[in-house]
Amino acid sequence: MKIEITEVGPRDGLQSEKVLVPVANKIELIQRAIDAGVKRFEATSFVSPRAIPQLADAEDVMAGVSDAQDVIFQALVPNLRGAERAARTGVHEWVWFLSATQSHSRANSNCSVEDAIARCEPVRDLARAEGKRAVAAIAAAFGCPFEGVTPTAQLLKVAGALVDMGFDEIKLGDTIGTATPSQIRRTVTQLKAAHPDLKLILHLHDTRGMSLANVMTGISVGITRFESSLGGIGGCPFAPGATGNVATEDLVHFLHAENYETGLDFDKLITHGRWLAETLGHPLPARLLSAPPIGATQPLDSAIRAVG
């Protein structure tokens, strides 16, 4: 079975970095991921530069990767102004995002969930007029830092409103890394039952070390697309306690060990993950940047021998 991975490091990964990352490094991050076989990116966000200064250079990043072949670039488009900016670039898919809970919606978008849904209509309409594909993303789909566990009924309500608006693809964001395998199974099963033609993507964070268990559960209920970030960088500035995404290196290592195909070159991912750690100037949480892959061996002569 082929599992498709969207690399979100350039957007969700870098947005929480406290030191501004130069445009050239963002472009190189994308180019290195392409070298490792990545075909789909969440490359940037056309959010207000005042809200997330790290992503103020969205146009410059897209200009720097515009010649990439056979690659799909997504970008978050939070409002009509952002959509108008995106329309002037080479972004292929516009990602409209909203929250599943009222509290996170007010922290993340300064509006209610209902208002966020209403704001989506002009963005959707402009995407259609520009011939762009519109994709929806629901943050705090499984847990909210302010309200706790997100009720499945609430998520179904939000997803249903998006389906009614014409969205046929929705990303489910485990924004604060609280999802459990049983919750993944229950949520995906109910969404598929309610909307059989809806394409679901899991966007998982590894805050509590649950992401790979959630990946396996997602696959068992028919999910074939996941989102991850090189090095495991990332987090949500508007969700206290949120940490990085599941690391692309760790995800690919896990999938290959379980005999799933990804089309990605694991060795190159490791090389580029180490480059990213050096570029950002701090260690990254990906486990496979510090531990050898399964099956790697060490020479016996280098082992410390027991005495006695």
C-alpha cells in the first residue's frame, strides 16, 4: 500500500521558530525535501505578517520554488486578503483552516466557529474563479487546550458544514497532540459513515508520543495521507503546550518497517534533517536523528565489554 506524506515543515514547522529563518533557507528546505522524494508541501501561509512574522515572506518563498516540477504546493489562506495574495503566486491548493472548538477559534482566528465558516465563502469562491483547489483543515479536531477533549459530535458538525460548502477533502489536525488510537478510530469511522466520499488527511503532533500509534490506527480505518515535518519541528502559536509535528524521518522509518510504500528516500531525509538542525541552531525532536534505524548494527570491536 502507498502512503502519501505532505511535508508541512516549511509552514507549520517553521511558524513557531523564534528566530526569523531567511528566505533562502526556507527555499532550500523545500528543495532538499523534493530531493528526498516529497511531492506535496504545505509551503507557507498567507496569514497577516503581524500575526505570524515568520511567514511574512510567503510570496518570496513561492517565487523561489516556482520552477519545481511534479510537485503540489499548498498554502494556508485565512481570509480574502490572504486569498488575493495567494492568487498572485504559484500555489496550487488553498487550505482554508478553522477550529473545531469556540475557544481555540477565538484564540486562533479571533472569531466564533460559525463566523469562521461564513468567512470561508468568499475564499472558496475566489479559489474556484482562479482555478485553484480548495482544501479545508480543522484545527483542534481531537483536543483543545482550553476546552479539553473535542466532542466527536462537534467535529462532525463542523465537517458537515464544510462538506455542504463543497469541500471534498478535510485535514484533521491533532493540534496539541492529545489524540488516542481509539479516538482516531471512532472519529474517522463516524466521519466516513456520514460522508463516504470525503477524503480525510491526518495532521498529527507528537506532543505525548502517540503519533505513530495514531498513524497505524488511521491506516487501519482507511487513511492513506498523513502530514509531517522534517525534524519534527512545529507547533501552534495559539495553542499553549503544542509541540512539533510527527517527524517525517520517524514516520517514514515506521512505515517502511511496516512494509508500506512512501516513495521517499529515508537516507536523504536523515541527511536533510541534520542539515535543518544545524541551520536552525538547535536539536530537533526527530528520534531518527539521534538513533540508528532498525536493523543497523555496530562493530563488535567498538562495544564496551563487561568485566567479570
